[in-house]
Amino acid sequence: MNAPTIEYAELAPLITIFGAAVIGVLIEAFVPRKVRHPVQVAVALLALVAALVQVILLAGTGMVAAVGAVAVDGPALFLQGTILVLAIISVAFFAERRLEAGGDAFAPAASTLPGSEEERILVRERMLQTEVYPLALFAVGGMLLFPAANDLLMLFIALEVMSLPLYLLCGMARRRRLLSQEAALKYFLLGAFSSAIFLFGMAFVYGYAGTLRFGEISEALTANIGQDGILLAGVGLMAVGLLFKVGAVPFHSWTPDVYQGAPTPVTGFMAACTKLAAFGAMVRLFYVAFGGMRTDWQPMLWAVAIATMLVGAVVALTQTDIKRMLAYSSIAHAGFVLTAMVAADQTATAAILFYLATYGIATLGAFAVVTLVRDSGGEATHLAKWAGLGRRSPVLAATFALFLLAFAGIPLTSGFVGKLSVFTAAIDGGAAPLVVVGVIASAIAAFFYVRVIVLMFFSDPAPEGPTVAVPSLWTAVGITLGAAATLLLGIVPGPLLDLAQQASLFVR
Amino acid sequence: MNPTNYLVLSVILFSIGAAGVLVRRNALVAFMSVELMLNAANLAFVTFARMHGNLDGQIVAFFVMVVAAAEVVVGLAIIVTIFRTRRSASVDDASLLKL
Amino acid sequence: MTSTLSALATAVATEGGHGGGQAVAEATGVFDLTWLLIAFPLLGAAILLLGGRRTDKVGHLIGCGASIASFVMGVVLFAAMLGEPSDGRAFTSQLWEYVNAGGYTVDVSLLLDQLSISFVLLITGVGSLIHVYSIGYMEHDERRRRFFGYLNLFVAAMLLLVLAADYLVLFIGWEGVGLASYLLIGFWQHKNSAAVAAKKAFVVNRVGDMGMVLAMSSMVLVFGSTAFDVVFASAEGASTGWVTAIGLFLLLGACGKSAQFPLQSWLLDAMEGPTPVSALIHAATMVTAGVYLIVRSAAIYDLAPDARTAVVIVGAITLLMGAIIGCAKDDIKKALAGSTMSQIGYMTLAAGLGPAGYAFAIFHLLTHGFFKANMFLGAGSVMHGMHDEVNMRRYGGLRIAMPVTFITFAMGYLAIIGIPPFAGYFSKDKIIEAAFADNWITGLATLLGAGITAFYMTRLMLMTFFGNRRWKQSEPPHESPSVMTAPLWALAFLSVVGGFALLYFGAGIVDWLAPVTGEEHHELPMPLWLLITITLATVVAGVAVAWLMYGRRAVREDVPAGSPLTVAARNDLYGDAFNEAVFMRPGQYLTRSLVYFENRGVDGAVVGTATAFGGLSSRLRRLQTGFVRSYAVTMLGGVGVVVLAMLVVRLP
């Protein structure tokens, strides 16, 4: 019997991240508490940058590694690179310590009771939570693996490795801990529920095809061995699990609650990176494994896409909390990506890759801006408090406006080009009615984005309005990078579009 | 061996689990119901593995057990924290985030 | 379907572009540097806005330098263009590919032809003068650097607008102009009225933008492209219905930007900005964007007579409305704003007449650019001397205190009312001729407009520069510094000779523009000399009536009650009320739940909205109960739907 060969070089980014995460756990155990924070941040950033370099060096690879379990190809590497870039910026936001007096966005110890003496002591001693960094690294590892997974088992493992740390991260907010814990509970229960549904669907697909490999499943579909009921149910249940992760209607209910309750840097991280990873996995699964039965799943995705776009845009209209509004906006964006997914061809893949990258950057930036607008109770997330922000802090408000315009898809921002590419991909793929719905939803969505801009610039500041905190260099650089990328990709999107085009071929 | 029986059992277990999530207020019980759903899937995997005569499904079952264990660790941590805060493990009490 | 269409369109495009009939060549040599026109002011804006306080000292010089550099570049290009044969003066230069998504490609490329160079020279020329003037006018403003940054941004956006070779790129410039104008109108944001005016301009312009977006969407749908060459080349193949629809959508866009009926209301309020801004926005540039859009889209309007009729009607209504409003305003800037509306109405009307009128629309646009900028800057000079007083009932007899301002203003005055041989006579007379040649009603409207113009402009002159002194200040008003009067002289000179020069210099503007706009001549229903005589008689009558009312009698300082028409005109002919009923009220219904900050109750406002989306939204919102178990139910329901949807598809 031959031992299987593992392509360590091609898997290097994954190994780096998981290795660093394990080292992070060891640091928790062995490094003195005083120096733990800088060490953890340094390890996390180093690992992420190293992994990013490795991904860039791998560019152009197209192969299946680890005995067929992991694909190293264009879409995987493109998404991995994007996720790593976003994760680097996220870690910078995690490490922000100037907003809370001497603390970061996380509770000093998540296990202490909110309002207890124990918590007060820890706050007074300026204790910092450092577990977030290894947790974030594990989550990033899962996210890197998710869009690269090339068999069902790896897909499930990646899903769980990605989700479990996120459940915990959601519950660790320093302020409003009750809400944060509730968010964690909701995310966990519903996430576990959806994972179980996903797994059950996986069982059916395995039962139909007798294999876990995507490529072999695809072959089994062509062979057409009958018993389609099992297959269809299996594909449907698996779709549910993935649609849950991307926040598509009707599996979206967790999104607003969790986005609102989680610590804002985590929300940004989650909103940007999870969606990327989940869409990457979904596109690979549906194009590579289930591509042969697209006529079966396309109508289902049509319905989901329409519902997602409309519900996301319409419900966002009446939101009064900025984080919830962004959550619904992220739901609507999931719908826009789904329109292109329906097309199921290489153009669509390229459009999705581009859209996800631009969306991720803008989302991360927008949530980072939210962390800066504060009053005595922490972040001032109620929209009414944002009134007149443009007069008080024009630069910050203009930056936020830029992100909102990108979400709305206004020309000269990256969002416009992204939307244009997914919609044209959908039209070319024969889904013109979906695009009509998409345009209507965009118009509705534009309304609530513009409303926030109007609120910031045209209305009088609230008398006891929030102040805009001055962030550390890290956050400032992160937001500036996000804004610059959003603008630049709106003016000269060509290079990234070309890159996405080149990276849009799946290995089979 | 008739695999259909096993599959029907697995579907029944899955449905019981799903129903449990929907009707039980206690977070722990709801979570146990999710575990039941995972195990229903395990049963289906093993059945199919037997049917196809390969080991893939059984391997999946082992992995799922490990994942379920990890999930218990995370889940219990979250549920215990929220129980200590609120003195209640009812999922209906945790409904501040809404609309 | 779309992809076949776009393939067809691309095939047409490669054969050679169309700019209203003339071949468009790939830009070479100096024409390849067209992008510099935009780059100069854009760079200036970047330096001034991003440079921070370090550039405070030299900010105004950088701003002026950028604008003048652009003007020089424009002159060079113009000279180079004169060296080319008359049917080979259109050049495109592709800068980069903006989007290439599926079948839809947008290139960022610039189109330099006779039409765009005319605008380039107007924008940069008048723009530079306004820059220079602003050095003096804004001298005591501590945010002068930022002001110049916005001015540069405005010039850059406007140049992009007129140089774009694709509707989408044009739209980017269009929005940029809107943004800059919003920033400039609201520049003195400590004045509440300025903030409100900026807000109004913002909202009304969004209505116009809807027209642009709809027009572009239709183009993508029908032609698979928004590039000028493709759209114009394939317009003939499209159904009349679509072409008319596109024409009407474009008209809506033009109405928003050019303050045409029914979207005119923002312009009068926009006078809250610093005066040079008003001049820049009105005279030189922004409001003419709509006329440019219509003339540029000649190929579409030529195929859609119904859309053209709509343009004529809009133009006629606006020209009369603006003139009537101008008669009743006591605020010098608002009177000029009403006049601007009216003059743009002339241009729109001319543009609606088709090939017979396009060239005259542009001709009037250019001369109007000269004399209206002249008068706005003159009004600014008066205000500068009068401590920012704008009420003409407090002026009087200023011709002695401010002789330069008076003389230059008088040149503009004679030009606008159309006294030969001043600039306005040539251009306006041509429009009146073309209007009569088309039909009697439009002809009479333009004639009546000319009479009213003479009336309100004479009124303005008399109230400001003649009659008894009504100002209260102790020391007499002073003449403005030479940095402000020099641009006035320049513009006054252009107001005098501009019309004659443009019409008769070389082959004249009509022949110059003919390759782009086409040419057509209609027979007049009466001899030309008779029409000119009637026109001049009308003008003289208008002047005489004004003199009887304001020259012979002393002007009262308090506001007389006035006739119902006067009252209506003072209220902008209820344009605001109209807008409120048609745009604001439904908008407010929609926004009541959304823009809740205008409401007292924050969350309460969300409930009980009447609109479809607002109501639907709050209803859907209630599904988000906060209970995990109900979410799980939704999900399980979703599972059922998804699995069913999968299975149903397989049913035979």
C-alpha cells in the first residue's frame, strides 16, 4: 500500500495559518499575560502576511492537492488572497486600543458576569482578551479551506472550522454584553441547525453518488443512475446550509441580530470574509459537482435570489440601527451575487469573484467607520445619532458616504463595476428577469443608502450627538486603504477584472 | 439487509431532532436536538457506505463525531455564559435583538 | 438577444464612428493630449483639497493656474483643429477600458470635435476669469483654498462631461458637476438658507438623474452600449417608441441640470452661494449641460419628432416663466437667476427645433456665457461695494460710485436685451427667426420673451444704477479692486463683440458646428427685415414700459402689494408648490418612515406608513421577532420550499 503524497508547497498557506493558530493557543498557555497581546497580534499578522505571500507565489497554479481533497486553482487562490487581505485589515481593527480607554472591543474575560465585581477589576487593570487572535486565525484557516474544498468531507470540516470560532467571537463584546451573548447563542444554535441540515444533505448526495469527490459526483450525475429523488433532496439540503452562511432569504434571520450584537470589528470580519468563503464554496460545489444538473437547481436559486434581493432591500428601509441596516444591505448583496450564480458559467465566476472582493473591502471599511462614532455608551449605532455627522467630521462622513455609494452601486465606485459585471453575467446567462428585479432592488437599496448620506450631511447635528474618536494608526490606515481601493476599483477596475477573469477557471 | 429501513430511521431521527429545535425552549435541549440531527446524518452515511461498499461514509461519520464534540465545547461555553448572566437557559428569554 | 445586438453594434462601431455624420478619427499628435484638459484642474483640485493647510498661502494661485493651463491647452487644440479639413475635426482618444463585463463594454475615451471644443473654450475661458475674480471676492474668507479646490473640481467635472464619448462617462462628469455645485452652493454652510438651498439642489437634481439613468438603461437594453458612436449609428435601426422614450428620458435629465420646467425651482435658491459661484454655475457651465446633452444627442432627437416637440414646449414654458419671475424679484441675484432660466429656455427651445436650431442653441449658449457671467460678476461687484446687500430697492444711483461696474454691466445689459450690434442680438435673433420658421406659436413665445427680457433687465438697471440713492451706509460704496474689474472688462468686451465675431469670423459658428449638428434652413413666414423690425420694436417697448415704471418715478423702498401676477412671480410662480405637490410630497410619504429624523417620534414613525415599500418593510420587519425558535421555523420552512422547488422542476 502506498502512502498518499501531500503537496506541502501548494497547501502552504493553509498550513501556515493553522500552524500559527496552534502557536497562538500555546502562547495563551506559556507567555506571560503582560506581553501576550503584542505577541499574539504580531504572530497573527505575520502568519497572515506570510500566507498572503504564499498565495501570491502560487498564482497560476491549477491542480488538486491532498489526494483530491483540496483544489488549488484560480477561484480558490483569488478568494484566499482576498480573504487574507481582509483578515489582515480585520486583525488591525481587532487590535485597536485607542477607542475604549486602554481596552479593545472585546470583554477582558468573556467568562465573567456582566456588571460583576470581577469584570470591573479586570477593566480597571486594563486586562486584554487575547484569545481572539488564535480564534480569528482558526476562522481564517477555515475560510481559506472552504472555497478550496474539493470533496464533501473537507467542505463540512472547513465549514465547521470556520464557524465555531466565529460563534465564540460574536459573544465577546466589551460593551452591551447581553446583546453580544445573545448574538452568539442565536448564531450558534441556528448555525449548528443549518450545519446539521447541510450534513444530512451531504449524506444523501453521498448516497446517490457513492463518493465524496466533487469530480466523481459530477461523473455520477452524467452516468444518471436513477434514484434522482435522493439526489435532489440532498442538493437542496446542502444548498440550504450554504445559503444560510451567505445570509440568503429565507435563511437570513440570524444576520441582522448577529451583526448587531457582535463586537463591530468581528461583524466587519464576519460580514466580509464569511460571505466570501461561503460563496466561494457554493460556486465550486454547484459548478463543479452539480454543474451537470444545473437545470434542476437554477429555478430554486432564481426564487432565492429574488426573495433575497427584495427582502434585503425592503426591510433595510425601516432600520434604525446602522449595524442592522448594514446587515440587511449585506443580505441584499448576497442576492445580487446569486443572480450571477444562476448563470453558471465562467463569466459568472469572474463576476462573482470581482463582486465579492469589492464588496468585502467596502464592508470592512464601513464597519470600521461604525466603530469610530461613539458616545458615552460605546458605539453610537442608532441612526438618529448620525445626524449631522458630516458637519462635525466631514472626512469620516465622506468616507462612510463613499462606502455607502459603493454599496448602492453608483458609478466611480467599485460597487458600480461589481454590480454591472454580475448583472451582465446574469443577462448573458439568460437570467434577464432576475436582473430586472436586481435593478429594482438596487433602486430601493440606493434609497436607504442615500438616506444615511442625507442624514449625515443635510440634517442638523443632534444636541447630544456622538463624538468621533481618533483611532490609532492601524485603523486609520485600514479605513484609508478600504476607501482608496473602493474608489480606485471604481475608476480603473480593469486590472482586477482581468485578474478575476484569469482566475475564474475551476480545476475538476 | 434492506438499507431502506435504516434510511427511514435516519429520516425519523432527523425529523425528531428538527422538531426538538423548534419546540424546546431550553437551549441545552435544543442543542441536544441538533446533535441528534447530526447523528441521524451519521446513520445515513454509514448506511450508504454499506450500500456502496466503500468506506468514505464511515470516515465521514468519525469526522462528524469529532466535529460534534468540538461543537459541544463551543456550544456549552456559550450556553453556560448566557445562563450565568441571565439565570435562565431559555432561548425565548434571549430576544433583545429583534426587528 | 442583447449579445447579438451588441455584436452588431460593435461591428457598426468598427466601421468608423459617427458624430452626426462626420468620420471620427483616432487622435494623434496634439489631439492625443486632450486628457490634459481635464487633468490640470483635477490635479489642482487634488492638491488643494488633499494638501491641507500647507497650501493655504498659494491655494488661489494654484487654482487659477490649473484653470488657465487648461484654457491654454484648449486654445492649442482649437488652433490645431483649425488646421484640419472641416470634415475631419473629430478625434477620439481612448484612455482606458473602464468596464468589460460580458457583452457590455465601456471605454473611458474622449471625443474632441467642434461641439466639445466650443464648450471647452467657454468653460475654461470664462472659468479662468471667474477664478481670477474670486481671488479678490473671496479674499477675506479663511476657507478660500477649499473654495478654489471646489472650483477646480467643478471645471474638471464639467470638462469630463463635454469631452466624454460615452453616456456613462458623461454621466460621471454630470454627477461630478452636481457634487461640486452642491459643495459650492452650500459653501457658506453657516447660513441656514445656504444649507437648505444646497439640499434642494441635491434633491431636484436626483430627479433629473433618474432620467439619465433610465436613458442609459434603455440604451443598454436596445443598443447594448452607451457609447456615442454605437448609439448614434444604431439609433436608426431602433423602433421609434424606444428612441422617443430615450429622448424624453434625456430631456428629463436635461431639465434637472438646466433648471428647466418642471425642475426649475432649485436654481433661484442656489443663489445662496458666493456670487462668483452663481456666475460660474449659471452662466458658463452647469446649466448649459442640459442643452449640451440635447444637442449632443441630435442623432436621437432627429429620429424622434415627438421628443423634440416636448423639448420645444419645455423650452417655451421655461423661457416665459423665467422672464416673468425675473420681473418681480427685488434680489439682484434672483432676478438674474430668473433671467438665466429664461435664456436657457431659449436654448432648449432652439435645440428642440432640430438641425435648424442646434447651432443657434449653442451660439446663444456661448454669447449668453459671456454676458451673463459678466452681469453676475458685476452684481457680485455691486454687492462687494454694498456690504453684501442684495435688495435692489436699497441700491440706486450706483453708476457714479462704481463707474467700471456700471459700464461693464451696461454692456451685458445691452447684449442680453438684444440691441444690435451687441452679442445677444445676433444669437437671440437667430433663435427667434428659427422659431418663426418652425411655427407661429413658438415664434410668438420667443418674441414675447424678448419683450419681457427687455422689461426686467431695464428694471434691474434702473433700480441699481440710476435714480435716487437709497443706500443707508455712511461712506459711499467703493469700486471693486482691479483683480475683480479686469475679468469684468474682459467679459464686457466679449459681450460687445462676441456675437458678431462668432457669427461672421471665418466661416461662422453655424458652419463650424454643421458637421456635428447638421444644418437645415426653413423659410420664414415673413420677410426677414420685417421680423427684425418687429423684434426690435418689442424690445424697445419693453424698455419703455420699464422706464415709465421705474425710471420716471422714484423707486419705493418698501415692497408694493402688486398684482396677482407679481405676487405669483415673487413666489417663483409657485414652482416650489408645484414641486412640493409632485415630487416632494410623494417623496416625503416614502421617506416619512425612512428619513425619520424629520419626524419627532423615531421608532413610532416607522409604523403606519402609507407607502407600499415602507409598509411592506415594516410588515416584513415584524417577522424578525428576536426568537431563535421562530427563526428556526422560517429556516425549516425554507428547507421545505427549497427541496420542493428542486423536486417540482423534475415533474414532467
